[in-house]
Amino acid sequence: MLELADTLSEAHAQVADQIKKHNHEAAAALLQQCQECAITMGTTIEESEGEGFVTVGYLEHYCEAVYDIAKKLSAADAFSSDKAEKLLQKNLNTIRNSINSDIPVKLETVFLPYKASMWDSLESVWRKADADPSCDAYVIPIPYFDRNPDGSAKEEHYEGDIFPKDVPVTRYDQYDFESRHPDRIYIHNPYDANNFVTSVHPFFYSKNLKNFTDELIYIPYFVLGEPDPDNQAVLDGIAHFVMTPGVLNADKVIVQSEAMKKAYVNILVKEMGEDSREYWENKISGAGSPKFDKVENTKKEDLTIPDEWLSVIERPDGSRKKIIFYNTSVQALLDNDMEMIEKIRDVMKVFRENKNDIALLWRPHPLIKATISSMRPNLWEEYEKIVNDYIAEGWGIYDDTPDLDRAIILSDAYYGDHSSVVQLYTRTKKPIMIQNVNVLSD
């Protein structure tokens, strides 16, 4: 609006010049353009702020002044060039002041999740932005691809239709990033082209998104064990999470704790040099992970439990069994191959034998299929058979939904691999047991 006001101001000078030269036809044409510009401004403001908004009234007065000047251009009592310009500028100044003082400035903030199961890493930030009257917040799930073993793109996925019902979703192909240029963009995928298993669409790589926003903010989709930021061996172990395009390209990075911030800074300084420390200290925040917010704010009584789950959880007399959240990770399968397959088979055997007292809720990592089928095709066949048999037998729960937090809150204890889920589960203060691939029941 202010840029259009500047354009009108320039046009007023040209109108005055044409009146001074007695080029009434040219002055009238310019005045008509001024009026059309004011009408456009009024229409836009009404769409944003509602009918009868105060600035629109000032624009109507401006249009009346334009009409009065145009009507008298060739009359005896015509406005002089100076008088015409002063009248137009007086009305325009009132409009400009109203734009500055009456129209609230809103931040446009965009959230770009790619997997619905990872939405919890952005959700609490979105909820705060959505509740802020000075912010327009958009959730725009983006497409991603599985990759073949040679790195080429396989099938495309879009999960915008499985987000929580209270989260309004905007399609990525219905939002013009270039023309809207949101003030902030939040991402939780840091890898750009460097992930061997999946890739978001290249348009949504962090290096490209920087061109379409004033502030690109990265929040990891995972949480890690709290690090000792002064232990170099610990830092070396998590450096691959830090040295990613998303961290390097973002204007701000928000991590799970102050200890994790120090770890990130120390890793980046080691790579980039001591003179970069102040830059990383300012760029990285240890404000906390939204994933922790989600676990701590989810209540058991608010959960929606599917009927097929209840048939596993409840005994015939209506009492409930203890529920064990069984988590299998991608890394454990990659590291242990067939030994992990045998371990999972053994776990299934033990829980099947105790199904009358314990309900097993098996929730594997959501990227197991994409990762194992791409990197260990033979292993995937064995793993898939276990999954299919487990589902077909129906004595336990198989949870492949996007809602990780439901499994965390509903269950009574955790059993499985050491993964980022363990860090979330510790917030519940419920028992945690880490499985040992080398220990079988027989």
C-alpha cells in the first residue's frame, strides 16, 4: 500500500506539470489512473481488513478530490497546478498516515513439513503463530521422493491429507512463494540432496528457500541424547546431524537444549574456524524442541483409540492389559542385518505367548521401508514377512500412523532400540528398556 502511495505521489507531480502546460487531456488521463489506483488500494484493504475500514473512507475522499479536479480542468474556476497538487497530496498524506497507523502489520509465516509423522517437530511453534493475531501462519506439506539404490528418484509422496484435522493445510502448488515472499519459513528436513533414502522436492531445498523469505528457520525433526559439549568423542558422534545444508543455510537454528546448542557451536567452529564462533552463537538457539512440547501437552484422556486397538488392549471382562511400546529403528536393522531380524522374530514370539496379559504396540520407524528396501533389498523381504504375519495374526497392534505421541502416552512402558524416541519417552517418567540384539529368549 505504501509503495502504491509513493506511485500516486509521483503521479501528482506529473498531473501538476500537465496542468501547468495546459495539457488537460493528458492531465485527465493521469487523474483517471490515480483514481483507478486508489480504487485498487481500497478493494485490497477491504479484502484484508473488512468493509468500512477507516482507510477506505480516506481513499473515497481522495477519489472525490480527483474527480473534482478532473471536472474543472477546462473550466473558468479550474484548479491551478499548485493547488491541484496540494489538494491531492493532502488527501494522500491522510491515506498514508492511516496505512501506517490503522492497518496492523502481519507477519506471514510458512511451515514446510514433509512427513506427517514428523509434524510434532513444528506443531507447537505453529500453534503459537496461529494464535497470534499479528501473524498469518500457513502449513504447507511438501512432496518428497523415495530414492532407488542408484540415487535416482522413485515414487513421489504427499501426506497433506493425513495431518491432524485441526491443522488447516495449504497445498504447495497453490501458494506462490515468489510473489508472497513470506517473512519466515520453518523447515525440519536439513538434508537437501544429501539424503540417500528420501529427498524433498528440489524446490524446497534450503539453499533455494533462502531466496523466498526474509528468515529461514530450521528445527530438527529428531531429538538426541543430551550431549557433553566438551567431549570431542561425543561431538564427533553427532557431527553428521550438524554439518547439513539446513543448518548451514538457515538464518536461525533451534535445537533441543542449551547443551545441544553448545555442541552444535563447537562442531561448527571446529569446521569453520574460531573466528566464526560469534556467528554460530547468534544463529543457533537452545530454546527447546517442539517434540518435547507435544509429549508433555498430550493427555491420555484426549486420545482417540481405534476400535481394532481396543480389541487388543481390553480383556473380555473390560479390564485393560499393560501396553508395551515396541520401537524398531532403521539404524539397528542396518547395523545388525539378519541378527536383528531374528531378534524381532524372538520378540514377537515372547509377546505372543503373553498376549493375555500384555498388549504389544509395535511402531517401527516411519522410514524403515524406504531405507531398507533401498539399501538392503534382501533384508527387506525378511522384515516385510514379519510385519505381514504380525498384522494378519491380529494379536498385537501395528502402528504406522503419523501420531507418535499417541503411542507414547497410551503405553505403559517402552521396549526397543535406542533411538530419538527414547529421549521423548523419558519425559513421561515411565519405564524404558533397551533391547539387546544378542539376547534371545531361547
